Amino acid sequence: MDLADFNGVTGSGYVATKNLHGMGFTERAVGGTGLAQINSDLAVWGQTAYQGTWSGFRIVDISEPDNPQTVNDYNDCAHPSGQGDVVVWGDVLVRTWDANTNSAGFTCGGEPVPIGFEGLHFFDVSNPHEPVLKGSLNLQCGSHTATGVPDVDNGRLVVYSTPSSGNCPGIDVVTLDLESWAVEYKGLSQASDTSTVPATNISCHDTGVILGSAQKAACAGSVGFAVWDISEDKAAPQLD
């Protein structure tokens, strides 16, 4: 599909750089209007792409890049879950829920979402046709976006969650045991500039991680950025 076809299908007006060429496109056909139709971020594992949506997530087979195929458009994370950013590691999918659940009747993974919930849901996607909710974690300021950090030596996936409120400046640190699916909250790693008076708190948005010899994490913030050293313990970032 070329850019003109894409714009025709989506109603977009994108202009592509000359060295980029679209290879394939798979439409997400959603009934109704409004929030259920909104797509979010992407994660890729092997030959499968996972697309976050405001009502769940989509699993797409990309083994043939020019002919991607939707395996499952999972819509059992009803509003007002918002964003729906996804992190994938093997058969684990972590999904963010960044809008306070202010009334009863909402579900995710077939389970009721408590009133006041904002946080993370953890899915087993080993069977892409039937994802299974394995757990959830409520966070004080919700979860707008999340970044996964493998900690294979300790048998866990570390998740850096960016709160959905500036009242929690920094990143929430969460661990998931890859065998037992046990979830543990490690705390909020603060992000602030103490060189100013009063100290300027950085409301994080997206968080990036560089492993290898760098072992750093950094978040983009409202007034700049914050950088953490994760070389000693990925679950205990130290603000540089």
C-alpha cells in the first residue's frame, strides 16, 4: 500500500519522507465511534506486532510485511482506560490504564475494574486468540505509558510506568516474576531538579532505556528530562 492509498483509507494527510516506503497495512475496523476507535503505541516481539488501543490491544502477524494479518482485536478493556500503551516480553503483555475509573461496570480481561483504579494490567498472550489476564496493579497516579526492562538474571521483567498525573513526578517501578506472575511495586523514583529553588519536579511522559554498557533510563518531562543509572539494580533506578 502506498501513501496515497493509506491516506485514502484512513482519511489522513500524511506526507512521507522520500526514503520511507510503506509495505503493508491492516485496517482496524471498529464498530461505533469515539474512544473505542483510537489506537495507541506499538510493541513488537519476533514476527508479531502488538498495538495498544483505548479499548484493549490488537495482535498482528507481521511475518509477511507486505500482508500483515490481524490475529486478534481484543476489546475487553472497556473505557475509560485511555492510552492503552503496551509492553511485550515473550508471552507477557503489560497494558496501561490511565484514566480514573469513576463508576462501576468497567472490565478488563473479563474482570471488574474497581472504582478508582488507575494502573497496569498483566496478560498472558501465549495463545494470541485467547489472552488471559494474570494480574493488575493499582498505582497512585495511574499509568500513561510504560517501558519494559528485561532482568533475566533475576527471572523478572521490570516495568517503568509513567504516571498519568504530574502529582507523581518520576517513574513508578514495578517487577513481574516471569514464572509465578507475582507483581511487586518497588516505589516511585523521583525526578526533580534540585538546582532550582524551589526544586522543579519533572512530570515524566515517555521513558527510554539504554542497556549494554550504558545502563541508563531517561524520561521526557514537562520542563526537560531526567536520567537514572540502572547499572546496580534495574528495579532501583538512581537519579543521575
